[in-house]
Amino acid sequence: MKPAPFDYARPTSIGAALQLLSERSPAAKILAGGQSLVPMMNFRVVRPDRLIDINRISELDYSA
């Protein structure tokens, strides 16, 4: 199956991510890895209006 239609956003700061989340909360979901969210979307168990991908937010990168 394929997921239901959704908006995709890729903010580059925590502030921008929070703004996007507040605009559509609770219909928005945060995507940080997708190990469980993406399969649930494919089976349409979860149907977010918007995915907010936080993988490119450098403030959250603690892999140093």
C-alpha cells in the first residue's frame, strides 16, 4: 500500500519545526528516522496531514 496524501516539510531550525508543528498539531507528525512511522503510514494506520522531517536540524545533531 501507499500512504494517504500528506504535506512534507524539512525545517532547518528548531523554531521553524515548532512553528510548523503548531500550525497543524495534532494532525502533524515528526519524522526523525521513520522506522515505525513510515510502515504505519503505508498501511494507513497513521494518516498525518503533514510530516515534519527534523533530520536536517543541526541543533539536534549530537553525533559529535
